[in-house]
Amino acid sequence: MAEHFAVTGGARLQGSVDVVGAKNSVLKLMAAALLAEGTTTLTNCPEILDVPLMADVLRSLGCGVTVERDTVAIDVPARLGAEADYRSVSKLRASVCVLGPLIARCRRAVVPLPGGDAIGSRPLDMHQAGLQRLGATTEIEHGRVVARGDVLRGAQIWLDFPSVGATENILMAAVLADGTTVIDNAAREPEIVDLAAMLTQMGAKIEGIGTSTLSVHGVTALQPTEHRVIGDRIVGATWAFAAAMTRGEVTVRGVDPHHLDLVLDKLRSAGAETEAGTQEFTVRMDGRPGAIDFVTLPYPGFATDLQPMAIALSAVADGTSMITENVFEARFRFVDEMVRLGADARTDGHHAVVRGVERLSSAPVWASDIRAGAGLVLAGLCAEGVTQVWDVEHIDRGYPRFVENLQGLGADVERVLTDPL
Ligand code: EPZ
């Protein structure tokens, strides 16, 4: 038996939806807890598949972890294991972010290589280069990154690309290093700001938070803390695109609208009206969206995680859109599934050209990753008939209560258990 979402097109989404903590923050905050002996508690955590998977990784290092509804408590022992479990890490790519905290606390770290996935090869060369600059050695042995560093010393580090993961791992290693580390061309996503905020609460000394130059003054020890995870801007933006595509009106609560300035501006260019409040915003679209171009870039550019939503909107927009993907080389795989739904879309290298159609037509489609899955469901909301979206475990990894939230906004969507297609 396998699950799929049965999405009946036609409804205009109306109402409000609550968004909880960000997947791409909570997983790193869970890893950062390793930096201090004692219990760190995270609140406003999303109830998604990735959180218990990360808990398993931390347990394999000797931590006690409890996950109760939206609260995660991590009890970190004085003597921490330095070898993360192969099976747990292979299930969760993001768990590579234990590398920095382990090398900082244990002066040694053995972390299985997560490997590539549907959106790209995803090497770790910048993580390794940064840790080597701090004085560690890193090798790939038997499918694992093996890092050793008896003494970590502050250093000047330039990143070739503002990689989120590399910035996080280097930052978490540098907070307990001797001296000052400067990370130049650092990533500055809101999730990085959230991580730096929690590290500062734990006693770390970090300057330039939110900018592309982070200065980290190493300290000798950190303390456990309690931290509320920031709202998930990618989930919030997914609801914004859903409102625009279905010509509806949706209020999204629990996300800082400033984390979506560019996204909301883009939707206004497509003809939507938007209103921003504190930790909430509303998107309303009366007519058919107009075609606009999108270029994915590191923050504050247009997020690559919203590229499938941009393509789904363009597929029903009035006119032709060009979407340029600059972050992940294989993220256009999703377009093939959109074509199944009747989208007029073509790709060429980093570019996709999409000519909007009045109406898509339903078909069985397969989610290849979290965001592609959400994009296909949004497209199904604008298709004639019932679209079956398969491999929905991808969606469950990043979107808490997705079907229930859609139903709450008036969509006709069901989670169905049947024989696989
Ligand atoms: C994080 O991935 C997010 N994942 C991704 O979200 C997100 O798409 C990405 O940042 C960009 O915003 C998590 O936070 C768990 P990167 P990460 O390092 O850290 C290349 C989702 O759907 N690169 O910024 O892996 C890399 O291959 C996921 O929620 C190197 O070449 O992203 C990519 O092309 C998908 N060498 C680019 O940089 C390195 O050492 C950006 O990667 C590191 C990265």
C-alpha cells in the first residue's frame, strides 16, 4: 500500500493558516545543542518527519532527546560520542551539520557523507576547507568525513559561495576555537540569524549577524539554553503562492513578512495585493496572475526552495515567464512532472521558459523532493479533475499538517492509502 494526495482542482483558497518553526532552522539548532553539556530546549518546533530523524542522529552520539508536540529537549552528556550513526545520517542529509559542533566539543568528528539528492550533487568541499582553515584535518574514509583538530584556532575564511551549510558548520566550530574567526561571503539566511541568536544566548560572541561577514570570538565553554524557533518562511511563502494561483485570499500567521520581502514584491508584480503585519501577512489575488520572471539566489535573493512554486504559478499565469536557477544544478527535474499536468514548459541548462495556460489537466505525478511535492499539489489545485501526487513522504518531511491546512483553506485534498500506481 502507498499513500498519495488526491487533489481536486477548482477551489479558491480562503482564510488563515498558522505556520510553525522552520525545518531549516530547527535541525541546525538541534545540532548546536551539542556545543553545551546539559539540556537545551527548543520550542515552536515543526511536527515533520525530519525532526525525529535528527533526534536519532543525536541519540547515536549519546544524547537524551525527547520530542513532544512542538517541543524538543536535548540532554547533552559531558562525554559526547564523535561518530554519527551511518543509517541515521543517510536518511537525513541535513544531519551533516553535526560536523562543526562535534569537532568543536570532541576535537574529532566522524560523519557519514550524505551524498547527493534529487536537486544536485551537493558536495561538502567548502565545509571541509573552512574546518581546515581552523586547523582541523579532514579526510573522506570509508564513506565518512573524518575530521580531527586537537587545537582549533581562529582564522580568516572566505567562502567561494554563500553556502548555508558551510556557514553553519564553520560558525559552530569557531565559537569554541582559540581567537577570532572571520567568515567572509557567509550565508545570511534568516535561519543563520536564528542559529547565531541561539549561540549568543548560549554565551557565544558573534558580530555581523545577518550580514555576509561574521566575526566569531571564540570562548572556552557554552551553556545550554531555551530557544523559540523562527517561523518557516518557505512554508509561509508556499501558502502565499497557493493564494495567488487559486485567485484566493489567505492570511499567513507565524512568519516574519520581512523574511519574504522579495517574494511578496514578486507576487504584487503578478497582480496580487499583499498586506503585512507583525508576524503575519495576507495575499489576495482577484484575477488570473500575470507572468513574471524569477531568478533564484542566496538570501536576500529569491529562494531556490520556492522555485517549484514559481514554476507552478507561471504555468497558470497570463503570459510567458523565465525562471533561472542559480543554486542547485538539478532542480528542474520537477518540470517534467508539470508537463504531465499540461504545463507548457521547457528547460535549457539554468533556465526554464514557461508559457502560462488557462487551465492545467489532472494526472498522476511523483514528488522528487519536498518543494517539488508542494509545487505539484499547488498545480493540482489549478487543474481540471483529480491530480494524484505520489511519494508524499517527501512533503511530510517539510510541511507539517499539509493536507489539514489545505482543507482548512477550502481546498479539496485527501490523503489516500491505496495500492501503488
Ligand atoms: C540548505 O541546504 C537548505 N537545507 C536547502 O533547503 C536550501 O535549498 C539551501 O540551503 C539553499 O538555501 C537545509 O537547511 C537543511 P548550500 P545546503 O550549502 O546547506 C553548493 C529544502 O528543500 N555547495 O547553501 O545544503 C551546493 O551544492 C532544502 O528545505 C558546494 O558546492 O545548501 C549548492 O549548489 C533543499 N560545496 C550550493 O552550494 C559545499 O561545500 C548551495 O548549497 C557546500 C555547498
